[in-house]
Amino acid sequence: MNTPKTTAQQSLLLTLVLIGWFALIAQLYIQLGSSHASTIELTIRYFSYFTILSNLLVTISATVLLLNPTISLTSFLSKPQTLTAIAVYILIVCIIYNAVLRSIWQPEGLQKVVDELLHLIIPILYVIFWFVYVNKSQLQWKDFQAWLIFPLIYVTFILLRGELSGFYPYPFMNVTKLGYQQVFINAFFITLAFMFVSLIYIGIAKMKTNKRQ
């Protein structure tokens, strides 16, 4: 990602930055506007969603790549491994929401707009960005192992906090209703989904690299 950016690449990054920050801030506004809990608790719940964390990673990475500030964070977020990991996370968000969660509620107004941005538009745009602009020649099959660390830490966090607060951000991780056995089974299959998507990305990278050789 150290090569000069084309106008198309800059436009795509700018679009991700604008709609990313808009959707994240709008969702926080909606979250804090509810009366279900205290402001502190609602803020913690906001950051308890994998959707929010993944979109935050997308938006921060797009912002850093667009502005290219002279900080160490730039080099980390410019690594193909980092960008691919983020692409894995945001695609999983898109898949799970649209396959499992979309049918269980019907958001309206601003919430519906934000939902579409966070779960469909931003994931599609970021996957396009990854496919077209990310240098994939450095990706290795073993890279997926490191990409699993963040989701595993996330699952551990929401289970520990759920035990203390009773709040679980996703129905398939709700220990109160499903019990630990079913939640661990669900977590196992979600982990397999992360591995599968990661290997698909790496496989695509290998094919594109081989075609150039």
C-alpha cells in the first residue's frame, strides 16, 4: 500500500471514511438515545458488538490509508496481513447478519439506514477495496492463525461480561437462553467460518499472485 494512490482508490477510501464514520456515530447516537440502561452501560454495549468493532477497524484503516499520517500506526494498518484480517472480519459481519439476524427484526428510519451501511454497504466496499488494491503477494496460509486471535478475545470478553451483566449482544451467544453448551457449539462453528473465509482470501491471493508470475 506504499504505491501512489489512484483517483479511484482515493475515492473508494474517501467513501469508506465518510459513510463509515457517519454510520458509527449515528449508531452511537441511536444507542445512547434509548432508555434501556445508563449512558455508561449503553456505551459499553455499543462497543460489545462485533459489527461495531469490525466497522471501526474498517473506518480507521481507511482513514489512515487516505490521510497517510507519519505515525507508526500507518505501517501496521498498511500491511496486507492487517488489511486482509479486517476484510475477513467485516465479511463475517455481512454474512452472519444477512443470513441469520436480518430476519429477526425490522429496523426503521435512521436505524435502517445505519444497519444497511454497517452490514452490507461498507462490507461490500471494503471487500472490493481489498480485492482491487491490496498487495496480496505476501500472504501465507499460516496467516489465518493470527487473524483468529481478535475474534477469540472478543468471544471471551462478551461471555465474561455477560456472566456479570446479563447482556449478550447476539442471540446465538446468549448463555442465559441457550446455555453454555450450545453457545460453545455456536462459537465453534463461527470459528470455523472465520477460518474458512480467511483461507478463501488467502487462496484468492495465491491465485492472483500466481497469475502475475
